Amino acid sequence: MVISTQQVWEALAHVTDPEIPVLSIIDLGIVRNVTVNGKEAVVTITPTYTGCPAMDVIGATIKMELLALGFDTVTVNQVLSPAWTTDWMSEEGKAKLKAYGIAPPNHKQQVCSLELFTPHEAVQCPHCNAYHTHRISEFGSTACKALYQCDECKEVFDYFKCY
Amino acid sequence: MTHRIKHILHLADNALILGHRNSEWCGHGPVLEQDIALTNISLDLIGQARSFYQHAAILLGEDYNEDKLAYFRDPHEFLNCLMVEQPNEEDWGLTILRQFFVSNYQYHLYQQLQHHPDEQVAAISAKALKEVTYHLRWSSEWVIRLGDGTEESNGRMHNALQQLWPYTTEILTPADYETGFIDFSLLQEQWRQKTTAVLAEATLAIPANETQQTGGKSGNHTVHLNDILAVMQTLPRTHPDAIW
């Protein structure tokens, strides 16, 4: 049986981020390339943050998914360049994040600047859609998220930071 | 060992040792948000160290790997600057100032190294730069808040500055394995400019004392590195075949 590249991409859509299980690695935009050669598959991924502890688990899960698809050899390579950015997150992924209660990354960002004491990014509350929110902490439950609170509905929520 | 490999190990060791020092604050930070901020900075640094060790291990070949380079080298084989191994002394101000000095250095260094002829060094540097930009912004803001803060915080920052200043020359002076790849006069200029601006806003005066300590980049360390390695390396050296 011949396994197509398309089938590999479909299988990869079942591999989720262990820290944000609602997002697949396709939604996150971390799969950079897939090559299939008979019973051999090579998947190239890029880490979100260099120290992201989820990367090793993601690599192992990719191998299990593709071995189950019928491959004999699955290689997962990591590349760093070009560096991952939240711009690579799919629109579908952003919608899933919001439905899950995490505010998706804004399009334009200010985190990558050296400017000191800048106002916090305006982030929309994923629960009541108000923009009247404030940042509690630059880091939330993981390095990629900040902790915000909505001043309208008072709910505390994670914001997936621009990167 | 070639200059290229030594240079990569130097970059990795700087990131690992500072990451480890910062991680000692985990659960002990003055406020929860800043405890988490510093812990995340540690995670970035250890991630960067890991990337550099992996690359060095490939270049070294044989049976080298990232763990062997981090856990099975002795103090004299580490090539980090003396600055990063200095103890926290349970002083948040000292930790913040050390982070500022190193982030200021790494930020301008990686801007150059992202164009390094070794593609992997360039890729790691470009990736690290995104993270170090945040570290520099965060530490600059805190140096200013604490320096230009209360009498107590200003006094502590003043003491921290006296303590750390003697280690600043080493980070800006090229080792033999660094020459040719980095424009050190540019790096020194950029580092001094940023340092002067932030310290001025923090109402802290640059110490007049010109006595400087060097040696870390060539493997001559302070006793503090032994303490770190004793903690960090005990488990893998006691149980070398242990797997996670």
C-alpha cells in the first residue's frame, strides 16, 4: 500500500500540543516539511521557544502516529531557521484557542521591541469580547502565554503572546 | 579542539550556567509574577544552551551528546564568563543586574552571530535573539525600578554594581577562539551605550574601580562554578545510565 504525503499531513493534524491539547501542530504552524519515500517518512518541525519542553513529546507522538499509518521508518528533524512566529498559527487554530478560553495572538505586536515601559497590549477577552482588559503577569501557565484579566466580566484568562 | 567548537561551547556554557543560577530562584522570587518571569528566562537560556551543545556534539562526533557536554565536563573545561557563575547571595537586585549585563551582551552578540558562516550557529543565534530581546527589556526595566526606587533598593543595587562591575570587562574581551567572527569594538560600544543609559536612568553611578577579573573564558574559574557543577552534575554522574 502506498502512503501519500497528503495522508501524512492528515495524520499530523491528530498530533496535539500536550500543553494546549486543543491545538494541533498544524494549527500551531510548526510543521515545516514532510517527505515520503516508500515506507520512509521525514517530518521537519521547528520549536516555538528554544526551551519549549513540549517539543520532545511532540516528536515522539509524530513517530507513533506515522508508524501506525504503516511507515517502517519515521524521522523527525528539528530546524531553527527561519524562527517560528505566531504569524504561522492558522486562523482555524486561533478560533480554536478562543473557544478554549485562551485569547489568540494579536496580529501586530510589541513584544519584540526594546522600548521600555510600554503600555500593555490591548487584548480582547475570549469570554465576553471586551477590550477593557489588563495584564496581570507577562507569563501565564507557560512561556508562550501571558495572564490577563477582563475588567468587564472580571474573568482571568491566558493570552497566547505574539512571538 | 578547534576554535569553532570552543566558541560554541563558550556560548552554550554561558547560557547554561546563567540559566542554572537563575533557576535557583524558582519558588523563592520576591513576587510570584517575577519568580515566573525569571524561571521562564532560565528556560529560554537552558534551551539555547541545549541547541549549542547539540551542535557542538555533532561537530565533535564520536560518542558526544548534549548531556555529556553539560554533565561530564570538569570545571576547567567550562568556558563561560566569570559573571554568570557569581552566586545570587539571595539578593534579587544582584540577580537582576547580572541578568541585565549578560542580556545586554547577548543581545548585541547574537545580532552579529545571526550572520555567522556556520549556518547552525546563525540559526540558533537568530532564534535566541527573539528571546534575549525580552530578557534585555525585562531586566532593563527592573534595574531602573530598583535603582530609582526606595532607599533600600537603591542601596542594594549600588552594592550589586560594586560586586559585579569587576566581571564586565571579561565579557567584552575576545578569547582567542572568538577573534575573526565578532566585531568586538562594535559590541563594546553598543554594550557601553545601553549600560550607561540604563544605569543613568536608574540613578546608579558606574564604579570608578578599574580592577577586573578574567579567566573564565579560558577555563580558570572562581570557586562558585564548582558549587554549581556539584549540584547540577551529581545525579547523572552517580547514575550515568539513568534514563528519564
